[in-house]
Amino acid sequence: MAALEKVKILVVGDSGVGKTSLVHHICHDECLSTPGWTIGCTSEVKLYDYKEGTPATKSFFLEFWDVGGSANHENSRSIFYNGVNGLILVHDLTNKKSFTNLRRWLAEVLGSGKEGNGSFSAKQPQKQPSNRDSWFEFSIDIGEGYDSEQFAGNQIPVIIVGTKLDQAGTARILTSSRGLNLAEEIGADMINLNSTDIRQLKSGSLNARKLNAFFDKVIERRFYSREVPQVQQSTGLAESPKFYDRSSKRKMV
């Protein structure tokens, strides 16, 4: 039997948002009772049937790289970002800051806005008043200097996962005149779930269908797409053929 091909999926987000529990749930179809803190990076592998139930079905290995979110390792974790084929951005539905920080994680992985010391240079969202009712209102305050083309040219499929739905009550994503929904901005799908409930990713459920569509897209971009340029090994990101004058927001030829 020929060796199965694989894709590398990076899982990032703030420390404590539930990345390890999510990966364990996806790979083993069971809940992780006592997740530990990830130091550096851990990996899990799942056998996945691409386009299951169709004549085009084919088995692949999904390799999940669960990167620790501690700020203490900010300058060294870039070693795990090479050759990425897909990206899962994880946030905690009870922690607004973990959602607004997803923009920073995206910038770090894609190499956008990084300075020599590996720190983030993307404009930080203005601090919002804390929410005291049962609605967890997540918005990104763009501000005057926001560059809408910051992530233009990204060829890596992305999905955004909100965790701890059982603790958040009714969760929603809000946009405003000064904010953008990050999922819409980067063309990513979005799911919210409780990783301690095995039914959340049950086969045939909406969450499972969205996740499988993301996996199929990762495999298609890696092995079947002829339009997408070859992925760079240094960042896992294809070069965009467009250039933007950031000062005037005009597309240049």
C-alpha cells in the first residue's frame, strides 16, 4: 500500500483557550478530561477521507500542530510555522481579548507586520468596556490607521473556532462602523462549540460539515489546485501578484 500524503494544519490562539482539547476532540472523537498546558508544540494525526462518499474520495493524514500560546515563547515559536497548509484560529467565547488577538496571531503566522524581534506591529484594537450581561459581544475596533489589505494574497485556508460555548451562554460576533468581522475579512468559516460535548462534532452536524469543508479545502489547495502559486517553505504563504500602495489604499499595476 502506498504511503498516504499529508497536510500540515497549524492550531494557534491565546494560552488557555482550549486548543489542545479541540485537537484531541477532532483526532480521537472523544473529550479530553484533563488537558495540560502546551509548552512549545504538540502534534496529533488524523486519518481523513477527502470528499468522502464521492468517486473522488481519497485518504490523507491531517497533521495538527498545536502551538503553545504563552507570551514567553513568542520569539521562538515561528520555527513551527514552516510549510503550513491550513490554519485554525482558536478563541475562548468567554474571553473577548482572545478574539481580538486573533488578528495578531494571523499576522504572526503569515509574517505580516513582524519586526526584527518577532513582536507584533499590527495596530492594536482599542480597549472596549467589559461586557456584564449574558451576551459576549466580540468586535474589532479598526481605528484610523487600519490597512484593509493587510492580509491580501493569503492562500492558506483558515477557519475560526470559538470554544467554551457551554460557559458563554448566547455568543455572537458583532460588527460596527469602525469594526470588521475577521471571518469575513479573510474569507474564513466560523464555528462555536463546547469541546467537552462529544455531540458538538458529531458526523453530519453543521460544525462537522464546516470542519470537513475546511479540511477538503486544505487538501485541494495543497494537491489539486493549479491556479495557486507554489507555497513558500519559509512562511507557508504564496506571494500575492498584487501590490498595494498602503498610504493611498490604491492597487498598483
